Amino acid sequence: MIRKSLPTQDLAKLYLQLSRLEASGIPIQQAMAMMDQGETGKRAQVALTYLKRGKPLSEAGARAGLFVGLDATLVKVAEAGGILAEIFRQLAQFYEEKARQARQVKSRLILPVTVLLLAIFIQPFPALFLGKITIGGYLIATVGLIVKLALIIFVFLHFWDRLEMKVPYFGRWYVRRRMRDFVQSLGLMLQAGLPILEALPKAFQLVENVSLRQRLELISRSLQKGETFAQAFSQVEGINPLAIQLVFTGEEAGRLADMMLHYAKLESEEIAMHNEMLAEWIPRIVYAGIAIWIAYGILSAGAPMSVVPEDI
């Protein structure tokens, strides 16, 4: 059984194609046979073999690795409720937005990283040119620095998810993103027809931060005391007031899932604007730091000066 999820962009394309084919009334076996590109096509062919054996799409897709984790649960529930096309459409939008943000970050980082690498090799060059350091020293100052930076970045990224919530400014946005993900996943499960008491534990599992997950688990305890979901939800620390307002409105109108997904969409737009702002300012800060670093290296190395005789 394949357990590793497909890349985000591939998932966006997969669910978009499935939503269109499902809405068009094309049989699922024929839809799977039409997917013949890359890893998605390979897994679709495996799913097709299970479909031909009489397995439902949710089971066939899960065994083949097309649907993993929450996706597999959503497809199973949507299949039972007859709303596969809508769930596929929602998943396609979710993964396309996620892929778009990843592309944006990568595109904005290419130039700063390139400039940084050039700066690493330029900064100690005056000292090498003046004979103050050897070739070996130059390699230690350049290649050695790159290796150290790579190790620091690796360790930083490994622990960032645990630290981000505690970092001023970034912590607030971390909580907003994780809350958005929780609300969105719960909304999708409710839309697929899963009862809220069954959907909540699955949504909790998606929150990796222990502290944040414990906050959200208060919802289940409040529901057991007889409170409405909106009342329980409003007591969670860090929840956006807009989310609380929409949840109250949605629960009263019998459209809780729709309101939760609406909030997730609005919050995603706010987060995207924030990320766009960071993407604009972080490279500027990096460029300024590099310029200062290069200037310091040149000045500290000293410039060759011609000696002027005292007597002409």
C-alpha cells in the first residue's frame, strides 16, 4: 500500500480532473483510465485494478495511494453521501491554493539566495587578493560557510513548527494558519456528511502542535456538557472573532459547513496577503544585510595603496 501523499500540485490537478469528470457523469473506471501521466497515472492504474474487482472508489483510491489521510476520509464520506463532485472541487481549490503559495515563496527566494551565494564568494575575495588568506582559508570562508548555513537552516526548519507559535508576531500568524486549517478540514467533513462528533477527533489529529490541539479539544468537552458547537467554539483561545460570528450564523441557519468553509476562504485571502507582504520585505532586508556585509569585508581587508615618496 502506498502511504506517501502525492505532491501538492499533482493533488490539485487530480482533484480538479476528478471533479470535472464526476460532474460530467463519466464512470469512475473510465476516469481512472484517463489519468496516465506521471506518478498520479501509476497510482490511478493501481486504483483501477481495485475498482474492477468491485471495490468502492474510496477504498480503491486509498489502497493505491491517491487518497491519503484526511482526503481518504472525505472521499469515503462523500461517496456515501453522493457529493463526490463537490468534495473533489473543494479539495482541488485547497491544494491549488497551497501549491500557489509554495510557488510564490520559491520564486521570491531564488534571487535572494543567488545574491547571498555570490556575496559569500565575493566578501573574502579582497583578503585573498591581498594575500591575507590562503586558498584553503578562502575555501573555508566560502564553502565552509555555505555548509554551516545549510546545517543551521536544516535544524531551524526542523524545530520551526515547535518554535513558531512562541515567536512574537509570527506566533500570531502561525495560530491563524493552524486555526484556518482546522476549520477548513472540519467544514469539509461536515459538508461530506460526517457527524460533528465523528469529525472533530479527525480534525484534532491534523493539528500537530500539542498546545494548540489541547485548546481545540476543549470543544469536545463543552459539547458533552450540552453546549452548542458555536458556544464551545467561541471559548477557544486565539479564534478569530470573524470565525466565531460566522459559526454562530451558520449554526442558527443550518449551514454550519458552508459558513466554516466561507471563513476558511476569507482567512486564506488574509494569510495570502500577509505572505505577499513578507515576500516583498524579506528579500529587501536580505539585500541590505548582504550589501553591508560585503562593504564591511572590503573595508576590513584594506585597499592596496601606492606609496608616495617623501621627496620628489
